[in-house]
Amino acid sequence: MRLSVICYFIFCVTALPAYAQSTNPALIDIVRDKWGVPHIFAPTDAGVAYGLAWANAEDDFKTIQKGLMAGRSMLGQLSGREGATIDYVVYFLRCREIVESRYENDLSPAYKKILEAYAQGINAYADAHPGEVLMRKLFPIRPTDILTYSVLQLAISCGVDQALNQITKGTVPLAKWQMCGSNGYAFNSNKTVDGNVYLAINSHQPLEGPVSWYEAHLCSEEGWNILGALFPGAPSILHGCNEYLGWAHTVNNPDKTDVYQLELNSQNAMQYKFDGEWQTLQEETVRLKVKVAGIKIGVKKKIYNSKFGPTMVTKRGAFAIRTGPFFDIRALEQWWRMNKAKNFTQFKKAIDMGALPGYNVVYADRYDTIYYLSNGKLPIRKNGYNWESTLPGNTSETLWNQFHPISDLPQYLNPASGYLFNSNHSPFNGSAATDNLNVKDFDSTMGYETNENNRSKRFMQLISTFDKINYEQFKQIKYDLRLPDTLFYRTKADSLFLLDERKYPDIQEQIKTLRDWDRNTDINSKGAALFGVIYYKVVGEQAKGATYRSLSEAKAVQLVRDAKEYLMKYFGRTNILLAEYQKLVRGKKEVALPGLPDVISSMRSMPYKDGRVKGEQGESYIELVKFTKDGREIETINSYGASNKADSPHYADQMELFVQQKTKPMTLDKTKVYAEAVKVYHPQ
């Protein structure tokens, strides 16, 4: 497994005795609808958390356990060397120490009850289903395990895994920008024909694995009533909507993490200079257990720490990592408070906790309020240093200890245009040009991105054609499959579309297909299939070290010839449709899959079989919300289904709707949920 993927679901802390069970399962209802989505009802928030833990375990206990193993530094015992690498990172980042030092004082008593109940639910499921337990000594878990997962997950989301890879491979300083996925759109009555408020929650996550979305509805008698999505093992919704409001998250990329090179003492490798004096590195030996050829062996590794944070000693020197998640364990509590907000004032109070170290927030509510924040736990840094590069670790001038308040960050509230959007591009282009922020008005050391991408450009192209939009047009924008007229991929590909077929008669048909392509990526597009083959060829070459950032005419010709050869080899002809090339696959089920990377309805694929590819990351959980004077209308879809167990009827039952860009109606109405229930039971 890749480090960046595994660390999303890591839980830390050695197993300790379980908390005494205080939640009564008989008072909790898990209501499954016809799609298998769990609706959890209980008198208290803690009871809902218990029920969520049980329901999530029913659908994906294996993934949750693997995360627990990693956090307990036990993954190496299951998956060998790769797992042991993750175990080492858990120790190296000191997630366990961070949580244990802050747990008692930083969290509210109310939220501790949520964590305790969630842990009880997981432990109860393990006790009731011993045949599903992968490693018995993993249990019982504690609330601090869940919090450590959060700290590590957020550190990785801030780029710590990239920093570690670059340090160990000798390629620091850090890269400036990497394209990500997700869209969030919000429209209020200034822009909608019917005067209603529209919200699109459209994250582009992996379709399977530890950071794929799990849909749930959580409802207590203490005011928790929300429908949305979470990652396996999370104790609340991460983005979704309640009766009053909703929000989408997209990944943003300000400068969240700093890497420092320490000045080591040539006479003593354990000393580094700090403000003219020698300091001693803290050293600790950790013991990892690794499964090799079926045998578990012990391996000792050293970890180091300095004033700047976790420190890695390499042949090139000593490098330290410092990032916001090392200073705050309240992110999960903030999400829970966002879940329960009933208006913008309460939501903003939760946001102002400043515990989430990143993610854009695109918000809308039933009161006609829309809001966009490019959120981050961003250090207050001293000017005069290149904060985007490796920093000198020999001076207190680069050692920050405070963070910008939320009020310092780029944000919009009810712009005159009536709309807000983000597609992982610049936060200084979040609305109409007349409403946009100016990058010069913000602290440059925060390092906010200023790039555009195909999705942001295509949205701007589409929205410019409307004075006001209706709900169907809103959905058409969200489900758009066309690339913009001018491409904004990291590799400039213009030359592909400018080739003269008269100069290259052997590929004249393919040249004409590309030139005539309307940039649509629906399943009936021949141009999309040909371009997709070329796109993945380029990506594959660059992954192996190719450094070109634009295609010369000669390179473009080579790529077209290679694509023709590829299509002839696997399909026996070159004019295939995207439907023949790209599939959505689960188990034995295959359906034609639209989309290419960085269209609004984005899809990135991986090699499958017989020359075809299958969807890997992009369109996944989608939630569309219309807030009206009478309440809210909600429709959702997931890429596969509600369960990750292959024998479940809900393992792949949403696939057809998903590829057809259709949704299923959902509700927050308790009476309606029970009336339409397929199954009602207690978590016991």
C-alpha cells in the first residue's frame, strides 16, 4: 500500500483495557433503506456514535481493522515490509505522544463521550464477530486510538508523506504544487431562477480503500441529524447536509508543512546548532515486528526529535518536519460541531476553532447564505525566508509556534454574484471576477496556490452563459464531461491537436479524430478514448522519470503512433469508443464508465485487462442539495454501493445509476425513513 493512502486511516496507541460500556445498544436503531445505507437513530449523540461504529464495521470491518493495526504499529505483522514502514512512520511522527499529552485538557467532556461510545461500538462488534477479527490482540481499542488516527490522517493530508519521501530519496526541497481533485459549488437566490439555494458536494476520492466514502445518516434526540459521507473509522460525517445547512470539502494547497535542514556538529553527529548553541537530538529506539515468509521477526529502528519536530537523519544530513496537526487534536470534535450547527453563526463558531489544518469549505444553508473558506492551520512565519523551500534549522527565526486566525484566511460570504466554487484551484478565483479576492491582500508566507485547472476553467466557461440558473442547469454543470477549449493539464498538449495529417499519412485517421474531437468524454466518444490512451502513456512515462512539460511535434507524433499500435494490439481497430476502453469494475460486474482526469465529472483510471482501464479515483460520493422554503431536497449516489463486502446485495447496486449520472432520493425525515425501511435492528 502507498504511504499516502494507508496513513489516511491509521490509528495509534497500544491497546489498553476498554472503557466500561455505558451505551445501551437496545436504545439504538440501525435502519437500512433499500440501498443498504444505514440511518442511525438513538436518544443521545453517544448512542448514534456507537451505532455508526457498528454499522460501518458491518460493511467494512476489514478496512477499519487495518487502520487500527497500523496505528498500533502492528501492520508489519500482517503485510510485511510495507506495513512495517507505516508502523515506523507512526512512531516517527509521535502521534501517540501528541494525543496522550493533549487528550485530557483539549477536548470537551461532551465530545469525549462520543469517542468513548464509538470505541465501545467497534469493540462490541469485534466481540460479537470473532470470525471477522484479523488479529485478536488488536482489541480492545480506546478513544485515543481514534484521535491518533485523526492526527496522523491530517498530517498526511498536509503533505508529510511527500516530505518524508523526498527526504529519504534525497529530493528535498518540496514540490510547489500537485494537482488534486474535487468540486464544491454553492448558489443562492441571487443566481437561481427559483430563489432556492443549491449545494453540490462532489469530492474526487479513490473509489475503493481506506479513503473511499461511506454514506450514513446520523440522528439523535440531542440535535444531531445529518446525511453525508465519512471515511471508514471516522465517528461523524465529514461533509454533507443537515436540516439547516451543508458543506462540501475540497483539497487545498497552501503551505501547510515546513521542512528544515539542521546544522550538525562535525565533531558530534547527535548535536545541531540552534541560535549559536549546540543542542542534542532526542533519540529513541523502537521495535517493529515484521512478517517475513510467514515468520514474525523483530527489527529495531531509531527515531529522532529536535526543537523543530520529528527529525530524520540521512546521508545528506538531518531534516525536521513541522506541521499544524502536530499541535491540535480537536479536528474530529470540530467536524462533530459542524455536523450539529443550525445556522451560519453556529457553523462559523465551529470553523473558528481552527482545528482542521486544511481543506476548502464550500457552504450553503436554507437561509440563503453561501460561504467559501480556503481553510488551513497556517503558521505565522517571519518574512525574509523562502518558506516554499527547505529552511535553515539553526535559528529561532524559522521556528514558528503560532497560527493565523481564521479571519486572516481567504474567504467569501454572500458575494453579489450569488455563487461560489472551488475545484482545487486558486482561492482568489472563487466567484465572479468583480467579487474575487486579491492575492496581494494576504500574507505571502501562507503560500496559497494561484493556479487554475481544467475544471475551474470549464466551470467559468459554463457559468458565463447564464444570467440565472435553474436546478436542472445546476446539475448539468456538476455533471459536465467536457474539457475546456484550452487545456490546462500540467503537460501542455496543444501540439496533439495541431498535427497536419498530410505530413503523417500513417496516422492521418488518428490525427483527424483528435482534431475533430469536441472535448467531450462521454462513453460514446472516440476522441476521448484515443486521448485517454495518450494521456495515460504520458503519465506513465513521467512516473518513470520523464521530465517534459510540453509535447513537441515529434513527441506528439510518437504518442499518436504508439496509441494506434496499442489500439490495434488490444482492440483490432483504432476507432473505439470510450465505453470499450474504460470500465467501472467491481467483482465480476463491469459497466462503461465516462470521464477523464480533470473534467468536472472527473475519472482517473488504472490498467485493468485486455488493454482496458478501470476507474480508480474521481467521481465517488455525490450529494446534491436544494434548500427551499419548505425544507430541503437531497439526492446522492456512490460509485459502487453501501457495503464493501462482496456477498452483500449492496456491494455494487448503485453502479448503473452512477455511470448514468443519476441519483437516488434521500431524506432526513425520521418518519419517512422508518416507513420505507427494509430492515430495522439494534447493534447487538
